[in-house]
Amino acid sequence: MQPLPDAAHQTDRNLHLVNAAGYATQGAHLELRVPGATTHAADDLLWSVGIAPEEPFALLAPGASAAARRYDPARFADVAHEFIAATGWPVIVVGSTRDGERMGPVLDLAASHPMVRSLVGETDVPTLVALIARAGIVFANDSGPMHMADALRRPMVILYSGTEHESQWSPRFAPSMLLREPTHCTPCHRFVCPYHMECLDIAPARVVDAALQLLGQPAEDGERLVTKSPSGERDQGKGKDINGVFLVFPSCLGDLVANLPCIPVANTFRVMARSVICASSHGTSTAATCTI
């Protein structure tokens, strides 16, 4: 069997192995179906923090299993504050109880800002999926919520550290922007950064700017993200019919495996989306567009 190139997406690499073993696959997309009872439970949680049905909100998931993949929680708190100022949307903070122990500045903001509400430690995995399905936009690291948002086709801004190649793990179906500073050590495949997390040295204003672009709103004055294909041409994305099932990303198994049986998987979907990978150097942003 001839393996796929290292740059190939891990979904394709895994399905390539399945095909080589003689099993037929129906497609390469990820989809999560949220049961009605779970949707109601998520709605009740949102009501408990003052979010009415159909009210837009941003979902902030600051956690990640590896320290090397976590954006500075103080900067995440600034992202929430600046995003609220720009949009007027409330921000819902989610994560496990263990995550909560590592996101002090975000929880401090939730305790003091009327538009930031914490549901940290209040969700199981199915309810988290339902909350992401309701979110107008998701802010997260390279973590389980990123893959959930991709499955649910929710717009997302991802603080994507240099631990892995973007081409192997990036969202492929939802509108997304992956932000990372270029560093000599990428990809390091480490759980703990031996340096100073230079790959995630990203200003909160840049994160908010990316979100506003995804939402189609005017960005704040300042640095702009330039979305280009490798050839320099603007790429508007293409539609593609995709059917079938998906192998779960190994990187998020540690967070999800205990609860995955609760998440049914559907069969078919039609998508039209674009994933944007952004990296900046010396104040100038560049991007490569991955189209499906």
C-alpha cells in the first residue's frame, strides 16, 4: 500500500487505510446529530444565564488537553471583551471543571462582566454539541470543540498552535480562520512548549477582526487578515456532495471517547464552505485557502 503524503488530512489518511484493508467508505465528512431532548437541555442552560431562544451569542472554549495548544486565557478574556464591544453579542464560556482550573482570567471576566456568562463544568459532551450548534460563532483552540463546530458547520476562529500541521487537522466544512504565528519549531508535536508559545503570540484584536470577517461585519481599524489561495487569487469556495461516515480525530479522543456513544452520526449532507489558515509575520498577515 502506498501511504498518502504527510500533508494529507488525517481523515483522508485514516480512510485510505480502511480502503486498503478492503472496506468500502461512503465519504469523508463529519456530522453530529443533536437529539431533541439534548437541544432542550442546552436551551434550558442558556435560559439559566439569560440567553433567550434565537438570541445570537458567541461560544468561547478556552480549553485544550495539551498545554502547548492553549491560547493565553488572559488574551481570551480580552477577546471576549473586545468582541462584545464590537457586536453587542453575549459570550458563553464552556469547558470542563478541569479546564476551569486553567482559565482564571476568563472566569474572572464572567464574574464581573454582565455579557460574559460561564457554563464551565455545566455540560456533558452531547449538551456541549447542542450549545455549539446554537452559537453564532465559536472561539477555540485546536481541540474537540473545533471538530464539533466543523461537524455542525458553525463559523469559528481557532487559535491553532504550532504543534501540528494545519493541513492534517484543520476544519474542512465550516467557515473558519486558523490563526498562528510562524515559528522555526513547527510542527513540534509536543504537549508542553519548551519555549514561550511564540506560535500563539496573537493579539486579541486580530482574533476579533477574524471573527467579524466571518460574520460579514466591518472590522475594527487596524491589522487586516488577507485571504488568498496559494496562487494569490481570491477563492470563493466550491460546493460538493459528500456522503457517509467519519473516523473520529485521534487528537480529541481523550476528551470525547467516554461520551461518543451519545452522539448519533447522520449519513448525508451538502456543504459549501471554506477553511482559511492564517499566519502573520512582522505585522503582515498571509493566508492559504483550503477549498473542498
